[in-house]
Amino acid sequence: MSMSDYPVLIGGIGLVKGRIKNIGLAMVAVCDEVKPIIEQTCAFDGLPFKEINMMIRWAEYAIEQPEIGPLHKSKQSLDVATTISLSAGKAAENNEQKLVALVKSELKKVLQAVEVKYGMCQVNL
């Protein structure tokens, strides 16, 4: 059983010293925006998970390829992670639209990687 009513949960952690102001608000906004899209497309139907737990890590340098972590069958959730550069986050932190766009861009990469690995239907954000 899922721990949430959201099909995608997004969190963040810094791997280097520094923080990105307002990124939490952007993560919530993206979760709210993609929930009806994923539910309407039935993207997770037939898959071994009903929830994606995405972690955005900020580091010195971005890593383009998302990391697909373990599948938790008992919780029906999939862990994934993506890495952005702290400087990209800092450049967007004072502009809500840019920050939401940054988070959404990372989610698109994650969803594409999950599509390839699990055969999930394409989700257009």
C-alpha cells in the first residue's frame, strides 16, 4: 500500500555545502501538477509500483543520467535519484517559474528512464 496519495513524491538533499532557497515549494508544486496527469494516463497500470520516490541531489556538478534505485514491492514504490549542480539551483532560486521548470526537467529525465526500464507508458509533462 502506498504511503501517499501522490504518484510522485519529490525530496532533495545537498551533497555539497549550500542550499537552494524555495526548492521545497517548487517540488510540491510539481508533485501537485503531475498528479492528475499521471492518474489520467494510468501510467503505472500493470507496473510493480504505484509510486515513484524521487530524490534531487545538488552537487558541484550535474549528472545527466538518473539513477534508478531499488523497487520496494511491499510498499509498491520505486526509488530514483537525479543530480543537479548547486549553481544551477542557485541561479533559479529567486524565480519560482525557473525553479519549478528545473524540478520538472529533472522529473522528465526520471520518467524517461523509468519508461525505458519498466515499459511505463510515456507521460507528457
